[in-house]
Amino acid sequence: MNLKEALQFVEPHLKKSRFEHTKRVVETAVDLADFYQADIEKVELAAALHDYAKYRDKEEMKRWIIEESLPKDLLEFHHELWHGPVGSLLLKKEAGIKDTNVLSAVRWHTTGKAGMSLIEKIVFIADYIEPGRDFPGVDEVRHQVKLSLDLACWMALRNTIQFLMSKKQTIYPDTFHAYNDFTSRLS
Ligand code: DGI
Ligand code: FE
Ligand code: FE
């Protein structure tokens, strides 16, 4: 599957604004892949497909998590966290994607995890800084992303954790694991 095919594949599954977001994530991710010498074809594919399951029915996603080998603890956390892992599963089943680098970048794009690969980091941070995003602190992360990818990821995780805490929301363990991992690598 090439980029054009991937975009055609996801478009019917997304709202218009989400599809526009997806195209901006692709552009941002490709620019970073070029800068950091990552595999551009894999990065653009993962970026194009990353929100594939975003609008799947909650009950359907719950069933996939129960039936397939996905972590059951996801069910104890906000359903917003399910579309990455369920998306990577469904891309395997429904789009025949086999590349584990692409699938894992989709899988971890929301929470991050400890020991992220270059492709995983690029998709994660492109989703956070694409030009349509307006999170508090996002400009600082945009400024940092070509100085240190790890520091940019650390900042994004810190901002997300702070945001979730301020809203009294639970934080998925892998979000903390990602944050801790970047913190120790950077110190
Ligand atoms: O799918 P997108 O909107 O493009 O972006 P995303 O996949 O990063 O999802 C963003 C949402 O996920 C945002 O509302 C914050 C939330 N989120 C990220 N990490 C965690 C989290 N929510 C909870 N409850 N816990 C987390 O660890
Ligand atoms: Fe997402
Ligand atoms: Fe996204």
C-alpha cells in the first residue's frame, strides 16, 4: 500500500476534519522522517493510517480488546485510548498491513511507551504538533522537534500528563512509562 492508497483507504472511515488532520500529520511526519533519516515510506503509511479506528463503535472496540490479544487493562481506561491498539489490529485484518514498524507506530501513537522506535516517535510527535493543533505549549514543542526529538516527545508527554491531571483524568501506565523512559534518557 502506498500513501495515496492509504489515504483513500482511511478517508471513508473519518470525519472530514479528522481526514484533514491526518493529511497534516502525514506532511509533518514526512518532514521529520526526512530530517531524521527515517524510512519515509513506512512513516507516511503509519501517519496516514494512525487514526483509522478513531470512529469505531465503542462496543465494537471493546469486543476486539476482549477477543484479541490486546491488553485487557485498556478497558479500565478512557475509550479514547482504544483507537490506537484496535486500529493496528484492524489494519492487519482489514487492510492487510503486515509491516510491524507501521503497525506499532499506529498502536502506540496516543500513549507512547518505553523504548519507542524512531518511526514511533515521529508519528507520535507529528500527531501532537501538526499545524492544526492548538494545545497550550505546543509551539515550544514545535521549536524543539528538530533540536532534540526525544526532548520534544518528553515535552509532549509532560504536557499531556499535566493536562490530564488538571482534568482529574486517569493516565494510562504506558504514558508514564514513556515519560519516565525519556526522562532517564535525557538526564
Ligand atoms: O486521535 P487524536 O485526537 O489525533 O490524538 P491522540 O490519539 O493523541 O488522542 C488524544 C487524546 O488522548 C487526548 O484527548 C488526550 C488523550 N490521552 C493521551 N494519553 C492519555 C490520554 N487520555 C487518558 N485518559 N490517559 C492517557 O494516558
Ligand atoms: Fe489518535
Ligand atoms: Fe491523530
